Amino acid sequence: MPMLLDVSEALEGAFSTDDALRRPVPDLDALSKPVPELRSIVLSPPR
């Protein structure tokens, strides 16, 4: 198992300079706002 982690770390390091291959960076501003914005919370199940 440690070898697998070493290989994955090496691949991530090698791919970090290529935009198409590197790990994506999340857009924290977009993730901080709920979509769709809540207008109310349902407290009882539908009948």
C-alpha cells in the first residue's frame, strides 16, 4: 500500500504543471452560496 501512495504522489506532482491534468481547485465563492437559495423549510411530509 505505501508504494501506491508514493506512485500517486509522484503522478500528482508530475501533473501539477498541466492545467488539463492537475487536480481541480474548487471555486469557494460559488460553493459558499446555496443553489437554489432556500425560501422555506418543510417541516412535515406531503400528504
